[in-house]
Amino acid sequence: MWSKIKHELKAVGIITLYFLTCFWVIVLLRSLFLEQYHIDVYGYAAAAIGALMIAKVVLILNATNFGKRFSKSYPYLHILYSSVVYTFWTFILVVIEHTVSAYRSAEGFQVAFLNRLHELDWHIIAAKTLCVGITFIIFFTLVEINKLLGNDGLKRFFLTKKQVNS
């Protein structure tokens, strides 16, 4: 039982670390772009929460048929399919999360949902969705490369010191 828990925590940690790094780079780029307009951007905590949320989405969808479709097909099909599906479900989860937060101050779920749809800035949502989609493409590409390299192939590739032949 402890080994399964340890394995799951390791999987969540690695996935979260990947998305955390990606999201912090996106926040850093956004702050660098907006610096010329003297606009301060603070989003590192939100990026950390987002990384945890995305890691949860990945683990949940990996356990369903959504995550397994095209897994035995050509790698590019699995990468594209998974990236699109996971990006879509992440988008849905974000809209639901915003609706639930609006629900606390509204008269009902339908009112909260309709108010939130009216208030959302769809340009920002599209930009965030695009960024998440790109991170998913890179993530699933790394997953497929790891499969081709074998068990812990990426770990060995990046963390094994090269032997110098003299």
C-alpha cells in the first residue's frame, strides 16, 4: 500500500513540477511584456494552484478511456489527441471553477453560470487555453519519447553523466 501511495505522489509531483515550471515561465513572460507599460503582474501563486489542478486533470484522465485512446497508435496521433482532449477538459474545469466561485454570491447556479459567461474575458481565456494546450503538446511529446526510450528513459537521458572516451 505504501509503495502505491509513494508511486502516486511521485507521479503527481513530477507532473506538477513540469506544469509549475511551464506556468511560471508564462507568468514571467507576461510580466516582462507588461513591464514596458509599468503594469505589475503577480500570478505565481495562481500558477502553482493551476499546476496542481492540471496535474489532477492529467491523472484523472489518464485513468479513463480518454487518456488511453490512440496510446497504441502512432505517437503523433496520441500527442495531438491527448493535447486537444486534456486542453478541452481543463477549459471546462476552469469555467466550472469560476462559476462555483460566482455561485456563492448569486441566487442560484444557473444565474451564476450565466453571469459568469457574460463577465468572462474570452480573449484572456483563449490565450490561457492556448498556453495550456502548448504545454500539453510538450508534455505528451515527452511522455511518448519516454515510452520509446524505455523505463525511466528521459530520467536516464537527462540525469546520466556522459562517459568521456579518451
